[in-house]
Amino acid sequence: MLCPKCETENKGENETCTNCGESLLNDSERIVNEAEQTEGVTEQVSKVGPNPNPNPNPVVHQRITGANLKSTSSKSKDVKVVSNGFYIGVMIATVIFPIIGVIMGFTYLRKEHSSARKAGKSWLIVGSAIILAQVVVLSMN
């Protein structure tokens, strides 16, 4: 369906243009939608009781339909989630306080992105190895 204002192609079930927000409904469809929304408001008011200050022009909020929030492009797979500075900073903190590496490792292993899981795995391994080394050294004394 083409937008009458900006001529952007939209999905058939969209009520407004995804580019400019212009209504894609013709006049008869718009009147039917407004009547349906007004009936719902009237039913709710009748259950609650009369309104002392009725608003002749109720605010009608637009619905966003057909929105795809998850990106399926291949470019999103190539983007690094963990920057080099953050990775090195957590690694240094892990050497000083190994529990940080274990906590960050488990946290980032639960992420969906492959680079985040890779960083989490590294932090977890280094943190666990340092904790194990400290236990061995302390048990030798």
C-alpha cells in the first residue's frame, strides 16, 4: 500500500505510514475505527459512571503494527558487542579480583551474540584458573 503523502510502500495491515506517520486508511475505514474506539471508551465509562467533564474529542493513540524489532541483516552479526577496552579492563580486573571474571563470564555467556559469549568464556576461564591457582598455592602452605 502506497502512502498518499510520501509514496512509501507499506504493508497492507499498517494503519499509518512507517516513514511519515500519515494515515493509510480511507475515510470510511477511519470512521469505522474511530467508532469502534469510541464504543470501547463508552462501555468503560458506563461501567465506571458518568464523567463530570466529558471530552468531546477523546485522545486516540495510534497503534504500531507489523513492526519487526529484531534485525535479520548480516551486518548485525559482524558488530562487536564487547569493545577491546572493555574486554581488557575486565581481564585486568579478573587478574586482581578473579570473582569478577567468573561473574562477568557467566553473565556474558547468557548473551545471544557470539562475540559476547566468546568474551564471557574467556573471562570465566581466566577467573576460574586464577581462583584454582590461589587454592592450590594456599593449600601447599
